[in-house]
Amino acid sequence: MGKVIFHNSVSLDGFVAGPNDGPGNPLGDGGEALFRWYFSGDTEVQLPGSPALKMSKRSAEVFLEGIRTIGAMVVGRRMFDIAGAWGGTPPGEPCFVVTHTAPQEWVKEGSPFIFVTDGVESAIEQAKAAAGDNSVAVSSANIAQQCIRAGLLDEIHLAVTPVLLGGGVRLFEQLGDKPIELEQLAAIEGDGVTHLAYRVIK
Ligand SMILES: NC(=O)c1ccc[n+]([C@@H]2O[C@H](COP(=O)([O-])OP(=O)(O)OC[C@H]3O[C@@H](n4cnc5c(N)ncnc54)[C@H](OP(=O)(O)O)[C@@H]3O)[C@@H](O)[C@H]2O)c1
């Protein structure tokens, strides 16, 4: 079975989106700073269904290595809604969306989305089965917190960006009151970003 890995860009003060995030403001106020590193170099990275990114060579290597092994994705319903269901082309497929209510317009033959209404453990179990030896990418902070609490997360990969957002969606909260030990796997400097990777010690 592959690993379950959380990937996100985060501000130095620990936010994955600024205040007032929503469908018209996906990364919240000031949150675009979290992804400046996508456009701060001259190495082109082309993903299906997205405009070309231009990042530094080292960031491109980290980024491409991160997505190379993704076999399934798990997100929360807020991210799904805020991203407008990525127009039907999520960054990882199949894409398991944890929610209380499945949006019926996406429950159809050929949909890349599978709506999971019986919790995060079930979503991760289904995503792991779909991914086989490849990894499961967790992409929402709220889902990542639940995975950490349930001992389901294997690694945390962060792109730490030079901005203090001061508010918004916190990456690490509601983790319980026991320390969670991590092992550092990588610390790589890009242009306008530091890529950090940790293993969660269980
Ligand atoms: N910086 C980055 O790299 C990055 C990347 C991706 C996204 N983002 C941003 O990060 C934010 C993600 O939002 P978020 O972390 O607050 O929310 P989220 O995890 O995307 O979604 C939370 C929602 O998922 C549903 N849910 C969660 N756990 C559930 C459970 N156990 N059972 C049933 N339903 C459950 C609930 O929605 P319902 O009750 O409505 O079903 C809940 O309100 C957005 O602002 C997004 O733009 C940042």
C-alpha cells in the first residue's frame, strides 16, 4: 500500500488560506502569496487542465516528484466547493470528497469524484485501495487534522512561503493535547519557498 501524504503551501504563521476564503476568493485575502513560487522561476511545469506554471528548477523537481506517485486524492467538501469541483478535472484522480451530503450533479457515470459520507477513515481506506502502491494525497487542512488525530497520515509535505497572513484557515489546530513526533525527511530551498517534508511517527 502507498503512503498517505498531506501536501499544501502554508504561510510562515501557519495558514493555508487567508481570511474570507470562498468560491470567489479561493485562497482568502492575501492567500495568493502562498502560490507565488509557482510563478517565480523559469522551469515550465504543465499539468493537464491547468495553465503552465513557471517555478525554479529545484521547486519543479520537488513538485513533480510529489505528484508523480499520486494514485488518489482525498479532500473535504469546502475545498471541493471552493475549487468549483476543478471544472471536473481534479488535480488527482480518483478524488474522494469527504462530506455530509453528496452533490447529486457529480454523482454520475464517469465522474472523477467519489463522495464519502461515512467519515475520514472510510475515505482513506477507499483511496488507498484505489491508489494501490501509489500515494494518497490529502489536500485539505481540516481533513489532514482528522487524519493526524486518527493516526492515518504518514507524511506532511509543506511549501513554506514568506508571508504572514495573520488569519484564515489554520493548518494545525484541533490536533488533541498530546505531542505528535515527526521525523524530518527533507528541507529544500527554492526561490521564495522552502520545501519541508516530515514523517509522522506513530
Ligand atoms: N494552501 C494550499 O496549498 C491549499 C490547498 C488546497 C486548499 N486550500 C484552501 O484550504 C481550505 C480548505 O478548507 P478546510 O480545510 O477548511 O475544509 P475542507 O477540509 O476542505 O472541508 C471541510 C468540510 O468537509 C466536510 N467534512 C469534513 N470532515 C467530515 C466528516 N468527518 N464527515 C462528513 N463531512 C466532513 C464538511 O462539509 P459538509 O458538512 O458541507 O459536507 C466540512 O465542513 C480552503 O480555503 C482552500 O482554498 C489551500
